[in-house]
Amino acid sequence: MPKPYPTEFRDDVVRVARNREPGVTIEKIANDFGVHPMTLTKWMRRADIDDGNKPGQTRTETAELREARKRIRLLEQEVEVLRRAAAYLSQANLPGK
């Protein structure tokens, strides 16, 4: 899998594409920067969402959601360990058989 382009590079290419002169196509700009035209189109769509021009989940919201899910998974594992420990200890304290 190829390495992702740096964020600064993406932002610069999107800025150039948004401020292009009439008659200059996205394909031309993408070729000038050495990226695929569909990649540039996706970057522009993502930038519109991040800027609030279109509805959707921003990059920061996506990162926060990923971190929250990771934390929830960890907490669920901790609860399961405590539940098993409590069950084990309650069995140990039963009167002798």
C-alpha cells in the first residue's frame, strides 16, 4: 500500500484546485502534482466536509470516534475480567462440599 500524502501537500493541492483559473481542469492540476484525478476529487470532497460546506463527519470527529471505540473496548475487557474474578471468588467462599 502506498504511503499517504502529507496533509500539507493535500491542503495545498486542494487550495490550488479551488482557486484554478477558468478552463483549467481538475485532471490538469492532478497531473501537474502527480496524483490521480479521482484522488484529487476525493480530497476536495473531504475538504468540503472538513470546512463545513457539506454535511458529514470531519477528520477530527472520525479520530475522536476511533479513540472512543478503542476506550470502550478496553473498558469492556476490564469489566469482563472483574466479572470473572468475582465469580471465581464467590465460588471459593462457598462452604465445603
